[in-house]
Amino acid sequence: MTDYATIIASRLSLGSRQVEKTIELLQNGATVPFIARYRKEATGNLNEVQIAAIRDLLARLVELDKRREAILASIREQDKLTPELEKQILEADNLTQLEDLYLPYKPKRKTRATVAIEKGLEPLADKIQLQQNIDIEAFAATFVNAEKGVESTDDAIAGASDIIAERISEDATARNTIRKLFATQGILSSKVMKNKADEGAKFKSWFDWSEPVAKVPSHRILAMFRGENEGVLRVKISPKNEDWAGERLDRLFIKNRNASSKIVYNAVRDSYKRLLAPSIETEFYNQLKARADEEAIKVFAENLRQLLLASPLGQKRVMAIDPGFRTGCKVVCLSEQGDLEHNETIYPFGSVRDERDSIKRIEDLAEAFDIEAIAIGNGTAGRETEEIVRRADFKNKIIIVMVSESGASVYSASEVAREEFPEYDVTVRGAVSIGRRLMDPLSELVKIDPKSIGVGQYQHDVDQTMLQNSLNDVVESCVNSVGVELNTASKELLSYVSGIGPALAKNIVAYRNRNGAFESRKELLKVERLGEKAFEQCAGFLRIRESENPLDRSAVHPERYVLVERMAKKVGASVEQLMADKSLRAKININEFVDQDCGLPTLQDIMKELDKPGLDPRTKFEVFEFDNSIATIDDLQVGMVLPGIVTNITAFGAFVDIGIHNDGLLHVSQMGDRYVKDPNQVVKIHQHLKVKVLDVDTHRKRISLTLKGL
């Protein structure tokens, strides 16, 4: 049996015991957030990233072993499995090596070589490959057979050459030789397809491009591959000097200098050009795609994390406006809990009178519904609507905030939105989503497919399963790090809580609707199909603000309640008094509570929670305002310094909203005096910046920004 823990520990530079315990927990149904938060002693304090890496590598190793067993079974059935071959297969530590070993035995579709074998030419191929000093022409003549389709000596030698060429292409050493050549000398190039220059103008940068495979960045790979998929570019991967390939293969297969050797020499060239090079090119194409996908998904995941953990305004009474020129602006008023209390449409972009009436209506609604903040969608007509709203004369101070609309239309047409607001149309639902995003971005954005939120790079080009899994990990991590209020959370939010999932989330909401608010975490065990295991996984991440037990409001897991009670008893206080009084907590020596089951990491976490129970890890909300003198790209001038907000981060830079309809690009080369490898080291999603306008291309609507000199 494969020792997965040892292999994983070696590859990830972790301790074998750490990996063993993590695998055990994962196989027993524990989630990554639960293991990272509540099983620190078992894993040696591994974080979520390390635990997820163990999980993913374990899955790949299990799949590799499944493939290994399938290959062994296939070769056994053919009665061709030698002890030496079996040993090589069992020792292969990656899929490429495994497939190379299997290739000669893999059932084939009809090829030139299989046709030649059917004609009985395999013995001739064997003799030619020996490269002995014999009259090969005379030997080949004995294979001429019109009935089998071998009309002449040349036909026989050609068929034998096809067999030799295929053997060369399936030779593991030959494949590794060419593979190394592609790795060290490979060039990725692209050319524009005939008559596609005008149609594919957006790919102009790649019309005549080449660079080493080892150095090409992920975003360039994806751009070229997209151009090829759209029929604009022809992308090729090949060694810098293809003659080197023939020379290296000659060393492997040319054993003499005679007539047979000349045939083998020609078969080598045919094998490389027709079989080996295309096969290895496809392999490298897939490797480049996988590498680019991984890097792009990593960028997307980090962007999503920052977006989900954006500062919440909190429970405020919010007016949300979904702007529109022709169709008007949809206005909704929401309660502190995000419930829809009122909706209507105003038309401020008609006449002067329409604008005046719209401002008056906004003022009246703000007063009637005690509005504390106004959220305005940042799409079409967003800035214009903001300017009008800012001219309103409110009786109380009201925060006015531009909110990203990305994905709001997807939500408004979704089954989730229809279920929440069956009697309202998509415009009302969209406006509600904008308002709720301001109040709590995480709670609202979990209702939308992460791919629709608009913070990715080539998200439609990358491996969709890998992308979905990565984004789901991020959402789950964010939801559990913040914690969820059990009595107000939507089923969508609950479904991302450790150990719950969509089915149990639905059952929790159904129980809540039937029985009223949960009074304690323990009551979760009354929910249909929510057993002890699910309770163990989810309880610590759920909060009950009104619970009699103060620990239900914290991230302290119920399995540690008895421990906290012992702490309180030690200082002669109740748990509630212990949580409220810092001086009481200062008297506790946590080393006295260390035992085989609970170590210092868990005890330190508990003390932090007792200090600030249920603390939201997200930063405090800050109001942001654009420069009101800038409305369109025509208002920009090189050298202007403007406030901006980061909307997206890619491998080559960040996009910054400066208050017009086109985001500016802050290229990595403009992020500071030093070279920046990772833009996330400098900026974050939703970060407020001061940027300088570097260049403005009004024709292509492109804006270049810089942080240099600021």
C-alpha cells in the first residue's frame, strides 16, 4: 500500500506525523476550516493553505494509483507484463512517466504501423533495427505479397519504416530526450491566420510573437491560446533548433553505418516530425495551459477572498439605487436586516423638472425610512446618479457610496432571487442586491456564482472544475473565518459553513421557520439529518447573539465549554463574568489547562475569543469619494492625481476605478520604484488609492496610471 503521508510530507516539506493526522481527519469527514481552527494540536498548527495542499496532493496520488492499477491490469491481460516492466510501473512517481511506460502496450486505433504489422512486416522491422551488415533489400524482397498489399520491396521497407517510427515515438528514453529539449530550448510562437488581421485586432500584440517556453507568463499564455481558439492565431511550440532533435535521437537509435542504418535514420526523422514532435508539443501545450490556469486561478481566488472580506457597513437602514438613463433609476429602501420595505422608479435624466422632482423624492424617502446610507450601482449612469443624489438636502447625515454591480444582474435573474422576491421583477432584485452588498458583502456575494463577480483573469478560459473548486474553497474559508449568525443567515450563507452544505442549510432554515429562533447551539441537533458529526464540524462557526450561554456568541467550540467553565471556576467567576472582566482573565495561567487533548494553540485561541467574542476579522468600513470634477475620459489630463479604488487584480497589474466608465490600468511596472512580481503585494481589492494619470488613449478608451512619484 502506498505510504501517502511520507510522499506528501516530502513534497510539501512537512512532518510525516502532521500529514498522517491531517489525512486521518480529512478521511473522517473533517473540513479544511475545521481542521485549521479546532485541531491545531493534531496537525502541528497547519494553516488552511497547507491542509488544502495535503488534501489536493492526496487526491492526485490516489488517482495516480488508480491509473497505475488500470495500466498493470491492461498489460497483464495482454500477457506482456515482465517483472522488470512491473517494477518500473510501480516505481513511476508521476503520470507522464507512467503513460510513457504504457504507451507501447496501449490499445491503438488504426495507424500506419498497425497496418504494416497486419501485412506481416514486423519481422522485417526487427531485422532492420538490428542494423546488421546483410543485404536488406534481398531480405525485404521475401516479404513482397500482393495479396497482403505489399507490392514491392520498397513497399515492404516503407511499411517496416512505419513500424520503426512508431516504436521510436513510444520509446520512453526517446520521449524524455525530446521532452528535455522542449523544456530547455522550447519556443512558444504565434502568427496571425490568413485574412484574420482585421477581425482579430484585439490580438494584434501576438500576430508575430515568440518567446522561450520557460519564461512566458500565464496571462500571455492564456491570451495566445484564446486567440487560437477564436481562429485568429496559430500557436506553435517547438525547439529553437529542430536539427538538435534528430541528432539526439540518432545517438539512441543509429548503431551502424550500412543500408539498414540509413533506413533507421529516415525512420527517426519521420518519427520526430510525424509522431514525436506533435505528441510532445501537445504535452507542453497542456502543461503550459495547466500552469497558466493554476496561476490565473490563484489570482482569481485571492481577488475573491479580498472582495468577500471587504469592509461591511453593518446593520444600517439603506437606500439602494440601480441607475439607468432611459429606463429610470430603481430605488429600494431596506431595513437594518436587509429586508425590502419600499421600491419605486425615478427618472432624473429627462428634463430639469424631472431631475428636481427626483431629488425631492429621494429626500422624502430618506426621511420616511430613516435612511442612514445610500448605495448607488457603479454601472451605466452611476456617476451621473451619484452627482444628482449628492445635491439632495438631507435632514440627517447620510453616507453615499458607489457599489460594484458585478454579478448583480446574475443574482437578480437567479433561482435564489426568485425565491427571495417572487413578486418583484429583476430590477428590484438587482437594487436590493446592491444595497445588501454595502451592508455585508460576504452575506450577499455568496448568493452569486463566484465566476460572475468579475474579479478574475481569463476565468472562462481556465479549467472550470479546478476554478470552481478553488473558488468554493475561498468562499468556505471566508464564511468560516467571519462566522455566521445562525438566526439570520440565508441558506446560501449557511451552506458554506463547515460540515453543513446545501441540504442541511435548507433543513436549518426550515427548522427556524417552524420553531422560531435557535436558543442555543445545542438545539442544532434537533435539525433533521444534522447529526453529531455535522454538529462537531459546524457548531464553532455559528453564532447565536441572543443565547443564554455567552459562549454561543463566540468562536469557542462547544467541545471546549467544560474547559472554559473550569477556567471560570478557577478564578471564582461565572463564564459571563470571565468574558466581561479582563482582570479575571489575567489571573488564568493557561499552562495549567494543557492536557493530552488540548494544547497551547487551542488554549491561546480560546483566550483570544474570551477577550473579543465573535470578533469580525474584516476591517472597519471607510467612506470613499471620487473627484467630482472628473466624469468622463475626456476630462482626464496626464499628470492628474486622483482618488481611485482597486476593482480587479491580474498578474500584470491592477485595474483602478477613478470615477469614470473606464477603469485605468496600474501596470506592475508602475507600482513602485522596485520591480513587483506579485501585484497583491502592493494593492488589494477595494483598496483606496491616490493614483497619477500616466497616459490617456481616448480612441481606445485606455487609461494608464502610476503610483510612482506619489
